[in-house]
Amino acid sequence: MSRYSPADVEPKWQAAWAEAGTFAAERDESRQKYYVLEMFPYPSGRIHIGHTRNYTMGDVVARYKIAQGFNVLHPMGFDAFGLPAENAAMEQGVHPGTWTYQNIADMKAQLQPLGYTHDWSRSFATCDPEYYGQQQALFIDMLDQGLVYRKAAVVNWDPVDLTVLANEQVIDGKGWRSGAPVERKELTQWFFAISDFASDLLDAIDGLDSWPDKVKTMQRNWIGKSRGLKFTWELTEPAAGFDGIEVFTTRPDTLMGANFIGVSPDHPLARALEAGNAELATFNADCRRMGTSQEDLEKAEKVGFDTGLTVRHPLDPDWHLPVWVANFILMDYGTGAIFACPAHDQRDLDFSRKYGLPVVDTFFALDDATPVGDTAFVPPKSEPVRWVNHFAGLDVATGQEAIDTTIAFAEKNGWGEGVTQFRLRDWGISRQRFWGCPIPVVHCDTCGIVAEKKENLPVRLPDDATFDRPGNPLDWHPTWRNTTCPKCGGPALRETDTMDTFVDSSWYFARFTAPRAETPTVMEDAAYWMNVDQYIGGIEHAILHLLYSRFFARAMHICGHLPADATEPFDALFTQGMVVHETYSTPGADGRPVWHLPGNVVRGDDGAALSDGTPVEVGPLIKMSKSKKNVVDPDDIIWTYGADTARWFVLSDSPPERDVEWTASGAEAAFKHLARVYRVAAEIADAPEQGSGDEDLLRAMHKAIHDVTMGIESFGFNAAIAKLYAFANTLAKSKAGRETRAEAMRVMAQLMAPMTPHLSEEIWSMLGGKGLIATAPWPKSDPAYLVEDTVTLPIQVNGKRRSELKVAKDLDKDAIEALVLEDQAVQKALAGGAPKKLIVVPGRIVNVVV
RNA sequence: GCCCGCGUGGUGGAAUGGUAGACACAGGGGACUUAAAAUCCCCAGGCCGGAAGGCCGUGCCGGUUCGAGUCCGGCCGCGGGUACCA
């Protein structure tokens, strides 16, 4: 009897699938389609175990759907533009394209042995000119439709390297290479008008029935619809050309508790006042000397500056409030100005205490007004609160009633307006970088900004750019910028901004439906294949990528590239957990950490070291990422045990949606199990024809069909595998006749085939299965085998299990009650008395309350 | 800071509000073998007990319920996102 040898078996079946063209997807209107897609990888150079986990899940779905008879589209590509290629270019002197395409070749070579059903004939990388040229065509269409515009926006500016930095490149407020404190700088940039769709993007979330609730909640909160009041505080003395300050508040009901007006350091008034106020100019400059990220802004220590200006309260002209500039007020949200209510907002209270601003006592209370200490009372929106000192005549009301009443009051009296505000901002897509899709416009002295003609697309990146200094190589390329104006034919300069790489990944799913077309999509293909039936990817994309894709599907519909029913691109979404791993670092020469691969680190119980003994700093469990080098390569497992073991192991290891800490142990055990299944299959061929217990085996088989099918349907892959272990144990021990055992083994091979396709093909052919198991129809469970005649009911006394009762499945309640009362443990607990209550849940449990 | 998750034996984890710890890994014991490998069998949450059995137990505190890992409220810890990492 031969041993299970993946090195022989796996290439054989991969060749068989290729020869049969099993996984090439063709549009066929007579068949029902199924489109399964995993989020495509960034070509960092190596596949890591997180990718393996992601694609194996998708492959299980794809193979399961193929077995169910669907025409399955399962493509794969590369999200190939981005920063790491430029960093590599600077460090290694290699063109980003060379580096990227080499990585793609390496990763394809790693993916190929895993036996996935990916249709590589449809593959592309987003840095292919054929892809980004179509993206440029889309951009021009969107420009024509008024979905693109230019405005000023701030970026992180490295004053030493004279370059724009990504948030990731800002570490503790300093540039990652230069170490210089970053500044905020304003540039004119390109924007997509995603906020025009805020309302639709929000409302349509309700229709995403097969998306995880957590993702829908995050998207709702991100879009952030809120109703509030917009009104102006009139300055007591006009200043710097301003008569008043417009604010937006979601809590107008706290108006009577206002104690100061705060404006953002970037507010036009704050900027205008800088001219005559050197101290304020310094304060504002300090505020701007930090990263642009939301996290940095919100976590920074709250500081303020008193402008000396005052405003009048809208309800009492004699009530004057000071105007402060404060760093925690965001110019991007509302009007960039707020009024503070320290009694009912903790941040306002902290700020007021810090600067000694007088605090208006609480006027919402469960009782009378009480002085405010160090804790603000936030009036709940949904529960009634008693009001004190309120102007609108309300006594007891919920927060929401109070808000609505106040808005109505302001509108009636003409000093304010109820408005709906979204947190969602327009999408700035300009990047001052080389390795991205060039924005296809030119700047003409005569005509201004003009879109490139579509016949001139793609606007290609130059092959001869240099990367010997920071910044955007397109800016100092000797000739690339020079072009002619598409409108007047005169000399003009190309736009050197490239697009955010999120643009590339916002429509690739649509491109897969016609990947070689001369237009972004082909309507017939898009209409047939869209939507993606099952999308699978990391939870870290819950907001940005998924929201941008939803926006793009709408924009593409408006531009005539997608049908109306594809404006929600992903019918079902599954968010897998991330594979996390410790990080390992040693201090570098410049004080920044140098990261080390887990494979180069020897881990002890109380620390870790490099192989030469250098101690290593052990960091927390975080998602595997190239930049922190905490990645584990699946190749080792594949070389040692084969693809099926790797696939089986990443699925059995943990529930798919949960983060998983990678440990190497367990892969061997997975291999042992697969080898055992193979051995049992081989033994069955020599088994005696007659046996005993055939009925029991069939019962176990049908239960396995039922359980594994349910497991796959619900993404409970680890649970499905546990059922397969149990079925394997039963089958290995079964003394049933050869034919029954062979049937059971063939079914097991089918149930395992989505996870271990090569082994399953081998067993299938060994035991006389017809054709390829990959296309054999999925087995069906016979309900007659699933029903049990008797059932064991646990008996609880006061909720604690004390005994059990074996009864016929359909025994009625009264009969069960009678039997329960006869039970020894129950009698002991009752001590001659009667139970207070007897709860019988038929087929489930009995609880006796004494 | 804000939004969203997660927390169960030594480990990964299972459990439509109904017997907590399925199925595995590591571990212990045994069989086979000259031996090893491979394979097979048995044990195993903690505490007390020879056993029968009892008590405790799903991050912490409280609540709802006949019954809570599961639902609700409040904490603690960890992770993801935070608009230029992808």
C-alpha cells in the first residue's frame, strides 16, 4: 500500500484541471452564474499565511458552488500601485515597475501550487497600462459628469526632504526619513464628490442583508448623518472683515449653557486674525505643526488661545461670550466653529477648567440645577430628562425632543436653520507620487485645465524616471510633463499628481467581468457577472475600500459602465479575521527600530534573540504586515506537507472571522490526518465484501453531509472540519461492508474536496468515482437518516444538571413530566414536596424548580 | 480621543437563551516493535474524595430569566479603523 505523497498527487491533479479547463469562466446565459472574489493582494513580494487563509476560504466557496452546478467566476489580480514600490526604488535603485512585476511573478509562483480555482486568464495588475488607461477613461467620464473637482486641502509636509508624507510616514509628528517635525501644507488637489452620495450610501446599507452588522454599523457611523442647528453668533465688534461666526451644533438644546465660542486654527477668522496678532500666529503655527490624521488631532493635548473677541448670545444681546481658537476643533466638519457647553460636554468642561473659563451650571438635571464639578452630564437623546432654566418652555423631555424643539424655535424666530450634516468628506485622490495612475489632465496657459483625449490614453508613466531624491519624480522628469493642449494644440504641461491607490481597487471587481476590453467594462458581461455574489476580505477594509467601491459602482452606473442593479457591487460580504503575529525589533543606528522576520528569531519563554544571540524586543500581536516584517511564509508548510495540508490547516485552525495568532504547531497534525484518510481509503479497497453496521455508517454519512454543508454555507469552516474529523473516526472504525464503506469514503472525499481538492481527487479515482470530483454534483443528505428515535433529555434542578432521561423522541409533555418526577435525583431534591415549577422543553431539556 | 469588534482548559477552539469545554494540538499512560519511526487504544477544566458524589468555573462587577459563554448596564484588557499603509 502506497503512502500519501502530495508531491506526486498534487501536480497531477492540477494538470488534470488545467487540461479539462475546469475553472475558466465563460459567459453562458443558459447557466446561473456565481461570482466569488477575494480582496486582491498588494504585491509585496511574498504570499503570507493571511493571504493563504483568505484565498482558501474563497476557494472553498468557489469549489462548493461549482459542485452545485453554478457557472463560477473566481478571478485574481494584483493591487499593484503604492508606496512600497517607490521606497524599494529609492533603497535599491530599481524602477518601481521592475520591482512590482518581479514580485507579482514570485507571488503567482507561490499561489500556483496551492491548487486554487482562480481563472488566471482574466488576471491583471492595476499598474498595467491597459488597466490604468481604462481608469483614466473613467476619470474623464466622471469629470464630464461633475463628479470630480479641485479644491485646496492640507497635506503632511516634510520641510527637510521637501516632500509630501503619507500618514504612515509621520512618526510622532516627525518625518520617517528626515526626522524633521512635519508641517501642514495646503495644496490644490483633485476630489471625488462622494459626499453627494452620502444619503444614498447611507440608506442603501439597509439593503445589504448579507453583510456583517458590524461593517454596516461602521459605515453608518462613518457617513455620520446628523441633524442639527446652524446659526451665527454676532461679533460685538466686527473684526478682520467678519461680522459673526457661524456654528453648527447637534445639541442646540444646550444653548443656554454656552460659555465660549471655539474656532479651528484653520478657520478663516483665525487665519485673518494672524496678521494683527503675532501671538495667535505663533499659536496657529504650533497647532499646524503636527500630522493631519484624525487620531493625532483628537489625541493631542487640548490647547486654546483667547482672541479677545466676543460675541452676543442669540437669545440675550447682553450676554457676551469670548471667542477662542482651539486645536481640537476640526475645520473639516460642520463650519469649523462650535459653541462650548461645559455642563453637558466633558471635553468643553475640561477645556473650561484648564483655562479658568466660567461654567454655566447644569440646566438639565434629574432634579434641580446643581453646580458642575469635574464631570459633565450628557443628557440622553432617548430618555426623558427634567429641564431647568430652559427658554422654550419645556419641562420634561427627551434629548431628542429638546433638540427638535430648539431647532423649531430658532427657525420660527429667524436666527437659525435646521440642517442635516454628514461626517463623510469628499474623497481627495491627488497624490504627489510616481507609482500611481496619472491623472489624465493637462494644464494649458490658454485653456486652463483640460482633460486628455480618450484616444491618447493611457497617459503612461515614464520608464526612465529617477528616484535618487525624495518627492515626485514626475515633477523633475526632463520631458514627461511637456505635452500639447488637447483643446488648442498649444504647449501645455501634464498634471503630475497621480491617483490614490484606493481608486485602483474601487472598480477592479467590475473589470474582471471583461478584463481585456477596450472600454472600462462591457455592458453584457457586466450585466451577466455582476454583482459579486460573495466578497471575502479583511475586516481592516470595513470602511474605506468598501465605501469607495460602493461609490464607484454608482459613479460607473452614471457614466454608463455598469447596469443600474449593480450600484451595490457586493451582494454578500464576509470579513475574515486577521492573522496576527508578534513583532521583533532591535534598535537601529538612528534610534528607529529595525524589524526582523519571525523565521530569523529564536523565541524563548521570557524573551527572544537573533540567531547570533542579539536580544530582540518582542512587540504585541498585530496584523501581519510587510513593514513590520511579522509575516510567516506558507511555503515551508507546502514544501513539507503539500498544499492540501496547508489549506486544511488554515481552515481548521480558528473561526474564519476571528483574528488568529499564527503558530507553526498543528500543521503536522493536519498532515497526519490527511494521510490517515488516504490510508483508510486504500484499506477499503481490500475490505471484506460483507460487514455489519452498514446502517450506522450511512446514518453518520448523512449527518456529515448535512453538517458539513451547513458549515460551508455559514462560513463555519473550522466547525465543518471538526465534523469531518468525527466522520473520519467513525468510518475508520466501521466494520460495514465494502460497498457501504466505499460510498461513505467517496462522500467524505466530496465533502473534503473544497478544502483538500487534490487528496479528494485521488481518493475519488481510487474508489471508482466518475470524472473529476471537482465537477461531481454535491452530495445530498437523506432526511430519513437524520431523525433519531430516542433522545436524551438533561434534567436540571434549579438550573443545574442533576440527571438525564432517555425517552422516545415524540413522547408527550405529560408523560415526560411523570417520568421526571420519578427520577431519583429529582425526588431527592424535592424531599417529598411538590416542585414550584416544572419546565419541559420537548427534545431539549427539563428544569425542575424547587 | 472617537467608531467597531474580541476575551471560554496548558493551546487552537465548540456550543439556535437549554447537559460549557465538541473536534483537535501539546501532555500523561498503555499496546505493537529487539529498538525507533509509523500506527492503534485509554486518560485529561480546577478543587475535595478511594469511589459514588459534591463545590467552583466562559476577563471583572451588577441585572433580566425557570435557565446566561450567549441578552442588558458598567468596568478592565487586547485588536481593527480613524479619510495619504494597503
